[in-house]
Amino acid sequence: MIRFIIATLVTTLLLSSCSRDRSKPNIQYMPDMYVSIPYDPYGINPIMPEGRAAQTPPDGTIARGKMPFEIPEGFDGYDQAKEHLKMPLKLNSENMANGKKMYDIYCAICHGVKGDGKGNLAVSEKILGVPAFKDRDINEGSIYHVIYYGRNMMGSHASQLTEKERWQVVQYVQKLRTK
């Protein structure tokens, strides 16, 4: 009997909230879910502790999944990376396959599929002086540094590639150098 009464009440409440008459609004059981208060991102929000809608992270915080690159940009940083930076990833087929994929997307257009400096842009003389990897005195640290900051005409690819993807590209470039 109690189940019948509860079922009847629930059904009545549900049906009373729906109406085919669009001239009057339906009953809203949780109005905050239907009509939320929009805040201007750079405006005032009285609920937040500092009174601003957009909050800035505290100084010294690091975004989840990101680690700061401590080696500076420039020639000194390049030499420091070349001397001290070592590959954190294991050499395996999965890393190599993704490194090739990323290399083909971001690097091969200039450096060539074989790493010989004869990519489409270099062959068509849109970009001149693209080096072949075999001709360079480079190692895993210097390659990573160049991918992160760029060098000469090459721009940084730090925003296009994650840290892991950059190291995978380094592995693939090292493979191209040995061919």
C-alpha cells in the first residue's frame, strides 16, 4: 500500500512538471540547474575568495602532466643539454613508431624522410640550408633542446609535441643518423 502511495506521488509530481501549454512555464524543481548565473570571466564573482571570476594559479604551481624544462635557451643551454640531458624513454618499437609518426608530421617537410635535409620545402628552395643529421655533431640532449627551443630558422616545436613525443622524435632522429 505504501509503495502504491509513493508511486502515485512520484507519478503526479513528474506529470505536473510537464505541460503541453507553452504559454506558462513548467515547474522547476531545481531552478539553479535551469537558470544558472553567468559570470564574466574577468568580472566580479562574490562567491570566490578574491572576488574575481577568473582565478590565477598560485606562484610556483605546475600544470598537471607538465614539467618545466630547466635548461635555458641559447648556445649555453644547447651545450648544457648536449652534455647533461639523457633519454628517459626505453628504446622500443612503440616509441620508435610514434617517433616516426611525429617526425613525418612535423620534421620531414624540411629535414626529409631520411633526415638528409632534402624535405619538400628544402628541395623547392622555400627554406635553404636545412642540415642532414649525419653531418652534425649532435646527441640526444642537443636534439631535444633544438626541438624544444628551435635553432636558426627552425622554430620551437614545444607547443606541438608533448614531452614524451619529443623524446620519441629524438629516438627516431638517432635511428636516422645511423642509417
